[in-house]
Amino acid sequence: MNKNIDHTDPAKDMNMERGNGGETHQRASDDTKVLTTQQGVPISDNQNSLKAGPRGPTLLEDFVLREKIHHFDHERIPERIVHARGSAAHGYFELTESLAEYTTAKILTETGKQTPLFTRFSTVAGSKGSKDTPRDVRGFSVKVYTEEGNWDLVGNDMPIFFIQDAMKFPDLVHAVKPEPDRGFPQAASAHDTFWDFVSLSPETMHNVIWLMSDRGIPRSLRMIEGFGIHSYRLINKDGKSTFMRFHWKPVLGVQSTTWDEAVKISGADPDYHRRDLFESINNGDFPEWEFGVQLFTEEEANEFPFDHLDATKLIPEEMVPVKIVGKMVLNRYPDNFFAETEQVAFCPSHVPPGIDFSNDPLLQGRLFSYLDTQLSRLGSPNFAQIPINAPKCPFANNQQDGHMQMQVPKTRVLYEPQSLDPTRPRESVKKGFASFSETLDDGVKGRVRAESFADHYSQPRMFYRSQTTVEQAHIASAYAFELGKVDTAHVRSRTLSHLRNIDEDLASRVAKALGMELPEAAEAAAPIQDMEVSPAVRTIGLSPKSLKGRMIGILVAEGSKHSEIEKYEKAAQAQGASVKIIAPNKEVKLDDDTIIQADERVAGGPSVMFDAVVSIIMPDQAKKLAKDSATLDWFTDAYVHCKAISYCGATDEFILSKLPIEKDAFVTPLSDVDVFIENAKSRLWEREPKVRDLA
């Protein structure tokens, strides 16, 4: 609660003057920096171009104007084709348990050391200016600046991908992006071309059902898991290989919004996730993840009921447990969004010695694609010299020239072998990267996909049947919403035919919501297995019951009791929650004449932005607010989104009594602060069937 409102305008002390046209000039003093051109020439006037008389034409000789406009005209670079909408932060990686038995990579063998890193989260389908909260996969990429070179862990918040071979990636992206003849929808999969493609590509079924689950609409970037998707190899000092899949597990647990919340949040605050990341770091609530690995041998992989080289398959944690060996803490927001978040370049081919690749055909294509795209996006093969991309360990090579070359090699020798400069770098068998010496089969070269990749339904079936009943309802409702946006009837029918292979109940629920008859089940290319359920893939019930990382909204107005506000604020903060004050006005006088500044006005701070809400208002204000639609929505939305509500007497008498809000266990009076705090740690999912129709 901000009680120190300062209306002092510092601009008045910044040597302000008015020009002939009333324009504002701020002059540098002896102890302030002087504005200059790129060449360091001091600028005398940053408000007016050079003219031939006050009302005459602008002169071409005005090099200050030309430089300023020229740079402005070229400020933008091509955005990423996918993952354009991103947010990022600096932090560190610390290994807590050595993997020296499996790898020589120092980053995975030397415990206790904090290694700097940079992590970028992103949506996939939307443009750079799209919203944070669409139903979408989230990118989860980490650049670790190890002493043996940069290690880029380039993954997503889902453990599988839509396709099995990189050959199909352009098709997938073209299908999910805005349709080319109309330029919409933006950042959405709910349209004909996406569902046409996936319904003709059964391999997509597993990632699609994850996308339709609550994982597709996360509560916060701090509350998503990260997965490497592919199997990598760890190589030890004896040259022995062990397969690895990596995981980032959020300390706050995996948490999601409801679909209705996600839609409303996008209107109230399209930067919701970015703002949440910024504020948490700024407040010292540093986001943290545990780093885990699944380790398995070639022989163990041969016993899996699926092919681990297939990127559409996860390895259930019940089958191969995740071994926690380290942690990541994000503790500093970028100093400049463009220079760091926008210019950072991740490439899965960036690995230190001791880590190698598998033959996953999707991974193999990514090893080429990510490096290739930097040339068009960042304009030069010298993108690695941009500070955010540059290694923090010593590096040396014989590369030369190219656009924006920043280095000045002081040698006549930029080739090897050579005999003219004994100080130049040379290869090292002892320290250098060595690929695993894999024994290949005698297969005939050709464009062919492994038969072991043919089972497209067993893992989606496992995923759906592993969910709670609430999550299953959310998945069915998501399919119904998305397919309800598809105008082509045979695409809807084809999708339902795939759902019958995943789960008959799921298919029936979606068909009923669409008012459609169930078609014949799609022909499966391989027998469908009934795998053991995996509780680890759930969202509800797995997160720690905690207020840490959550946000409480407290509604106040003129005359609200200061003591009650502080009581709830202290109780929430003691449990690790953040608190924001919401009011009809930006500045509010409380009952003891204290004037506070609200974080948001009611219309700008809807309850969808909070995990639980409190109302502390006086009768006269409650009567006024009972006539305000934004206030009524504030309470109704909190209720229908299954959140905890704490209310005062005036709120009950003049607002709640007029709304379809049942006083269940999560709607409690102001006196029950301890009950509210406990309720605010979760949601009352039992309420949901009473407030909305689910498929």
C-alpha cells in the first residue's frame, strides 16, 4: 500500500526553457551529460530542425536531423518467424549434484559454482506485438555462459512437439499462423488451416492434446515447466554415451488460468506475463527452477514401448525418474529489451564438450535451422559478437570480415595450418568437442520414417486419462471451443475421428458440444497401447499449496478501514503473496485520513489479474459501487473463476446479495482472515460446474 504520494515534478529542476514556439528545452548543466550525435558532437537543439528562416524549408545540411531520422527509420529488425513474442531475464545456474559419471562437461560436473545465464520465454504463434495469454505452447530457452563455451538449452513448456521430422516444420507454422489470404487470426490455433493440417497429421495428436489442456494457458512464466523435448547424449571420460532429457521444474509449481480468465486478461493487460516477470524480479521474488535430467542407456531405450528418438513422445517420469541435479535463479531483468531480449540468439547446436546429439530427425533439422535464421534476423554471421550472445569464456577463431565485425584481429594469419604466427589458436584433442562414435545400422539411405514412430495415439491417451476430472473437462471444452471456430465441416469430423482413438469419452463430449455425430475412428498406423497413467503430467493438485508467487487484490474506497487493509496486507505478505490495492479512484482517503495511491482503478484492475480478492469498503461507497458494472464484474469473475473471496458487511449487503454468488467455503467474511489466507492458496474447483457449462 503506497502511502507516500509525491506530486513533486522533477522536470522543474532540469533547466527547462521555452523556445520561440513554446516548445520545451532542457539544458545540460555542468554535472549532467551532454546529448551528442553518434560521432560525439554535442547537440545544441534537440527540438528543432535547421531551417532557412522560422517558416522556411528545412535544410539538407542538418546532419543532426538526418542522423536522428536515419537511425529511427532502421530501428526495427525482422522479428522471429516463431517465438516472436518473448520476455527474458538474467540469472545463474548452480549444479548441486555432479554428473561426472556420465559427462565431462564442467557445467554438469563442478558443483557449487554459479554460472551466469540468460533465459527467454515466448509464445510460438503470435507476432512480437501479440498478447501474452493465448492458448499456445511457450518457448523456454536458456543460454548458459559456461567456461567451455555457451550451452543453449532450447526447449518448450511441453515435453513433446507437434511433428517428428524437421521437413514438416514450415508446414506446421504456415498452418497455425494467420491465414495468408486474410491475415487473421493472430496468435490463435482456433481456425481452419491449423485443424486441417493437424487432422491430416496424426503425429500431432499428442502435442495438440497438451495444447488443449490447462498447460496451454499458464498463470505465469514463473509457473511453467521447461523441457528439452529431444534426447541428447552425455559423453563421459571413457567415451561412453548415456541418453539425457532435461527438465526445468518451477519451485512455485505448475499453475494455470481458466480459459475465461485468459481471454479477459488479454483485454485488461496484454503484457500480463511480461509484467509479472518484471515485477517479481523487481520485488526480489526471484523466479527459481530445479534442473533435472532423465538418464537412460541405449539398452534401456530399446525396452521402451515407444521410440525415444520420436519428438512426439515423452518418457513418463514413472518409467525414468527425473533426477534433480541443479537449479536456475533469475535475479535481474534486462537493462535494454531490444539489445538483450530481442537480439539474443539461441541455437541447439551450441553445446560444450561432453554433450552430444541424438539421431532425432527433428533435432537434426533444428541444428541447421536455428543457426541459419540468425543471418536474416540479425543481419550477419557476426551475431555471436553481440554482447548478449558472446561467450564469457576466452574464445578465438580464424573468422574474418562480414557485416558489423566488432573484433580487430592483430595478426596476418587467419588460417590454419600456418607457420607465420606461433601465438595463433590451434585445435586441442584433449579439450576439444568430440562427437560420439556411434555404430550405425546397415540401412539403405532414403527418405523414410522409422516404423517405430508410427504410434500416434497411445501417449495422447495416457495424457488424457492421467488428468483429474476437472482437467479432462477443460480439455474437452478447449477442443469444443477451437473446433467451434472451424467452418469446414469435414475438418471437424476428421479431428473427431482422431479423438475416438485417444479416448471415446473425450470424443463423445466434444461431438456433443459441437452438435455433431461421431464419425468412424481414424485408421491407426500402429496398435494403440493402454499405457500406465502418469500423474506427473497433471496441473491441478501437483503444485505446492502456497501463496508464494500469487497476487491478492484488495478493493478499497473512500473511508475504508486502514487497520483492516493492513491486517490483510500483512497476512498475505507473510505467506509470500504480493498485494495490489484496487479502488474507484487513483488516490483514496481512508478512515484515519491517510491518503494512499491505488495500484489500479477498478476498471483497469479486473479480478482476473488476481489469485484471490478482498473487499473492504464502507456502506455509502458500496451503494455507489453496486451500480458500477466493472465492480460487479470484479466480484462475479472472481467467483466464476473459483477463487477465494473475503467480504465486509457492506459488500455483502449491497453487492454480493444482488449477484449470483453462493457463500460456499471459499466466500468468507472479513473476520475470517486465516480461512481466507488458506483458501487463497488454491481454487475451489468443485464450484466450476455450477457456474459454467463444460464439455
